[in-house]
Amino acid sequence: MKKLLITGASGFLGWNLCSIASNYFKVSAISNRNFFNLPSISVRKCDITDYQQLKVLMISEKPDAVIHLAAASDPNYCQTHPEETFKINVTASSNIAGLCSDLKAACVFTSSDQVFDGKSPPYKENDDTNPLNIYGQQKRTAEQQMRSRYENVTICRMPLMYGKAPQWAKSFIQPWIGQLQKGNTLSLFTDEFRSPLCASDACRGLLLALEKPGEIFHLGGPQRISRYEMGMILLETTGFPQTLIKPCKQQDVPMAAPRPSDVSLDISKASKMGFCPGTMREKLKTILDLQNTDTDF
Ligand SMILES: NC(=O)c1ccc[n+]([C@@H]2O[C@H](COP(=O)([O-])OP(=O)(O)OC[C@H]3O[C@@H](n4cnc5c(N)ncnc54)[C@H](OP(=O)(O)O)[C@@H]3O)[C@@H](O)[C@H]2O)c1
């Protein structure tokens, strides 16, 4: 079995990827503050901003492939802590690309739909980037620096994602469900559009992308929908009362990071390599059926 190293393995997406990828690879996982155990996966702690630590780990692991997920992934935090998050999102990413080049390992990087300004969706891989917030700028700089260190880096621009999560990480639906369980009303934007993707589909897309060195892929979900519509689908599949979601506009909720209004992604290129994500309604239903109507996911 080939060896796959996953950074950010303790995060929401990484935790999902570890269990799916272990069916196909011998997986080594890197966590930082959150240590965890999964059967048949070796987990090592490493702060990827410490270059010596990272280098020793990667040389000792000698992976055939790396999927680099680790990031400061909250746009508001990046906006208020630009220097600290640059070290994680840009410098460490660039170093990982350099080490992958030395080791001749395949390398997939998770960038973001936030590299676009939201003015001309749906976005194709070759469309001009123009990030509105610091997180998006850092992801764009990381894409550029990684590709200049190692031309074989595969860039996957990810949309808003949801799915099962461990206790210590979350996707956007866990806080929503937490509020609904308390009977609290959610105010959701009718004027912010995304192409949401289930984590299990994201993981399959990332594993397909490993076979395509040097390419860029948009791994969006199949639908362009507003946050308000996402909330209504969540209510429909979980059975919470419709009255618990109220429409609002982006301008009603002040946030540190400016948000593009529509960064839905065109996934026709990824579809050609076999990427075939399900709709939010289908995927939420599957997750809930699997969990026997237990909403604690
Ligand atoms: N979730 C989304 O909707 C979304 C959308 C677009 C793009 N993305 C991108 O997809 C990737 C995965 O996102 P996610 O939602 O799974 O993120 P997440 O839940 O916030 O997890 C971030 C991961 O990065 C690790 N990390 C952070 N700083 C580190 C450091 N200095 N050294 C080593 N590890 C460090 C964390 O480790 P510890 O927890 O152990 O500290 C954690 O495993 C990220 O690149 C993100 O930017 C996500």
C-alpha cells in the first residue's frame, strides 16, 4: 500500500479524510493541538510552522503522497490575525510543497472559493482571482508559492463544506443544529450564494485529484444555493420547525472579513475526472439515516 500523509488530520475535513483514505492508503496523520486516535492510522503531533519539526517528520515518513489540509481556516480570525495566520496558510504551505518536491511525492493542496470576488460566478479554474478578504489572499498566495516551489502541486479549491465531525472540530451545520436544538432562531443570508459540498464527496474528490499532478480543480457541490436555502434544507431533513429560520441580508451581520456574495464553482472539469457530488438534501438525508435520526453529527 502507498503511504499518504495528511496534514490538518484533526480538523473537520481531515478527520473525514483519514477514515476514507485508510481504505486505499497507509495513512500517517499530522495534528497540532487536537490529538486523536483512529484505527490503523498513525497520528503524529507537529506544528507545521516549525520548519525543522516539519522537515524531520516528512523525511522520516517518506510519503508517496501528501494531502495538505492544515490551515487557519476561519476568515474572520485571519482578518484580525494576518501575520500569525500567514505563517500557517502561506509559509508552511510553501515549505510543504518544497519538501514534497525533494521527496518526489504527489501533493494536493486545499485552497478556497474565497480566492474569487463573487462578481462573476460560477467560477472556472482559469478565471481571474481577486480575493476580498485576507484568508482568500493567503490562499491565493499559497497557491502561487506552492506552484513555484513544485510544479506538480495539485490545487483543489473547496467550497463551504458540511458533514459529520469529531467533537473538537465542526462544519457550519453543527453550530446551526446546536442552536436549533436549543429552540433558538437562526438568521441566514438570502443574498450569499455558495455551492456546498459534503465532506465525504470532498474526500473522494481530493483522492481523485492525487492522480492529476499540476492541475487545478474546483471541487464544488452540485447546486448554487443561499445560506437561507441551506438552512431550509436542514430543517426539512431534521424535522425542526420552519419558524426557526429567518431570512436576513449580509449587511445585517457585521463580520471582520468581507464576504463575496456568490462564489459558486463550476465543476465541469472535476466531473470529467469522475467527481460526482450529491446534493445537500441527498447527503444530509444519508447522514441522518446512517445515524438513525440522531442529529448529533
Ligand atoms: N470547512 C470549509 O468549509 C472549507 C471551505 C473552503 C476551504 N477549506 C479548506 O479546507 C481545509 C480543511 O478545512 P477544515 O474545515 O477541516 O479546517 P479545520 O477544521 O479548521 O482544521 C484545521 C486543521 O489545521 C490544523 N492546523 C492549524 N494550524 C496548524 C499548525 N500550526 N500546525 C499543524 N496543524 C495545524 C489543525 O490542527 P489542530 O486542530 O490539531 O490544532 C486542524 O487539524 C483547510 O485548508 C481550509 O482552508 C475549508
